[in-house]
Amino acid sequence: MSKERRTGLRILVGAASFADAVAGVRIVQKLPSSFCAGLGGLLVEELDILAACEIPDRRIVLSSGKTASAPNLSQLRTLLNADARAFRRLLAQASGPGATQWAFMQDKGELVRTALQAAAGWDVLVLGYRQTSKVLGKVILLQKSGPPSENVQEAFSRLSHRLAGEPIVFSIKENGDEAVSAQTSKTIQFKTLDDALRVLARTNAQAVVVDFARGPIHNQNDLLRLLEAARCPVFVFDASNPSSVLENSMQIPPQ
């Protein structure tokens, strides 16, 4: 029998807005309490959006399809401050009194790059993405055709069960990979990552699990493409980057 993990995993949820953060945190909340030993939140102020707000007479497309005037920089700052307060409250609620420890931080930059830097010291990075479909989506494991790590397989199984989503493995065959082992979930074989992402973009998914160390996602550009194709929270294992220097921005609530 494999060793039982006693301490759980430290999970960081990165998002560019509170709405995206909610989608990530809500899924983490559905996991057993023993699965999460620490919960963090990272709110990223995306520089492209900040720059766009300085352009006069700029208009944006709302989720309803209507257009409206884009907020100016002052209005955007007010919205971001409100998102930060709401994100902190959400983390505190998700952790519960005297239970999982939580931390919150803010930074500026591009979401995926900044989140990967902030993931140093965390076991799992969850990239939040607001979900618009009310129909329960599938839970996808994106991997090379070799067997996944124990942590990744456990997370995939637990997410599929807790989210009541059909588990599907997107397996990419690479030279030297082992044959696909027998699995209880449906497995779809692809020749390339591009092929898998094209199918994923047409799939109603509610969560995607990937191992950054084992592939097929190997860099931030791959991860950005994955997030854009998935349009749902993405769980990234082994995303830790030793060069991260965001420790000074972390805010840990008093015990």
C-alpha cells in the first residue's frame, strides 16, 4: 500500500479578479479537508488592463454582449481593492475557524507568469477562471502517456468524485513514453499538445489537472494556452519556481 499523506497539500489560488478566484476556491472547498494543509490567494493586477484604462473613450464588451465605457484607472483601482477584500474574506471562510491556515498576496503582471513565480513553496497552483456554463462539465487530466504521479492521480480521482464530473484523460504520446496503463476513466490519445488543446477548447470542462514537471505543459506559454482552451480552473502540480521573490508581499492573518 502506498504511503498515506498526513499533512495534505499547500494550495495557492491565483486569479486576476474575484470572480475568477471564486471559481478556483469553490472547487478546492469540495475536496476533503485533509487534502488541503494550507490555502493561499494571489490577486494579480494585469498590466494590459491597467494600460487599457488609460486610453480615452475605450469601450468593453460585457458578458451579456452589450458594450459599455471602460472604467478609468481610478475606478479600476476601486474595483481591484474591493476584489482584494472579497478574496481575503473568501479565503478565511474557506479555511474555517482554527482549521487550514491561509495567506493572501497581491502583485502586478501577467497572470500565468506572476502566479508561477508566486508558486514557490506551494504544492499546487490553481489558476482561477470564472465558469459561465450551468451544466456540470468534465474533469480532465492532461498528461503524457506515461503514468501520472500518485498526488496527481489522487487529486484527479477526488475532483472527479466530488465534482460529479465525468473523468477523462487527455494523453499525449511522446517518444519513449510507456504504454497507457489501464484506467477507470475514459482515455483519449493525442499525437500533439496542439491536438489536445483543440479538443479541450470544444469540451465543457469544470476542472483540468496537469503536472508541470512531467508535461506535456513545460512553460508559461503552454500553461497560458491551456488556460485559454480550458476556460475553467486549472490545477497545476509541481509549478513551484525557486526564483520566486514574492515573499515580502504575502500577508498572513494573525493567529
